[in-house]
Amino acid sequence: MDKVACRTPAEGRDGITNIPAWKFDVVRGAILGALECGPILYKDLNAAVQARLDDQTLADLGKLGWHVVTVKLEMEVRGEIARLDVKGPQQIKAV
């Protein structure tokens, strides 16, 4: 089974989490889909991803919130998404 090494953009944190490639691809696609209309509040990201996945995929994924955070951080490292530099709640956008 292919795995994707997911990193974090935080300085001083060197940990890598390996997740199955199909899970990474599914969650990544849903995150990008959620950002098609513009930036989104981080607190709304789980619901936006969940709305884009069918019940069987959600069941196969397991803990959705954990996967969303893990994939989101790797996407930040890759430069696919970025946090907006604004006051208040964290917002993310596609790059």
C-alpha cells in the first residue's frame, strides 16, 4: 500500500506522519474543492470536506478531523494552500 509522508510547516517540529495515499488524495481533493470559491475559516474546513465525501468514503477514512489536519499541514508545506495573514480566526486559501 502506497503511503504519503505528511509534514508540518511549524518550525522546530520534524515529525512525519505516513498515511495511505488514497486517503491523502481523497482529503486533498475535498480541501481543494472547498477552497474553489475562495478562502475558508479553518473551523469550517471539516464540515466542508465532509460535505464533499460520500458515506462509504467517510466510513473508510476513519477519523475525519485527524485526516483533515494532517493533509492540510502537508498541503501548506507543499505550497498548495496558505494561511491568510489576518487577525481573528485562522483562514486558509488555495495558492
